[in-house]
Amino acid sequence: MRVDEHSPTDQVSSTATRAAESQRIQVDTATTSGAAAAAAGDRVDLSGLTGRISQTMQALASQSAQRVGQLNKDYRAGRYQPDAQQIASVMARS
């Protein structure tokens, strides 16, 4: 069995960081050249959406890390007994 040292939490954390950075970016087309753009004052604000996505990703990462931790404890204690029939069924569907 191969163990990847990069946890899912690390990957989600970097994604959450990028999402937080994108929250600080505001696009304001009023600064572009052209009278129509200046008059319209168009603006895009994605901070609310990206914030919710970031929170959801962090929550999922936390849940995943907890599940993996529990499986690790069960495996080390000899209590982890996967259902071979269920595994075979899922593998057959792939």
C-alpha cells in the first residue's frame, strides 16, 4: 500500500488560499477607456460566492481528514474490516 504524504487538507488549504486571494480582486470596468464603460460603471463582485466555496472546501477537508484519521486508528487497532463484496461491486462499476 502506497501512502501519499500530501494530505487532502494541504491541497484544499492551497485552494482556499487562492480563493481568498481572488476575493480581494475587484473588477471595475469604469477604469477602462471609453465613455460608455465609464458611464455604465459595471462592476463584478465574486467575494460572497468565493467565500462560501472556500468555507465549504475547508469543511469537506476537515471531514475527510477526520474520516481518514478514524480509519487509520481502526486499521492499526485491527478493527478495520472492509466489505470485499462492496469493494468488488464499486470496482466493477468503474
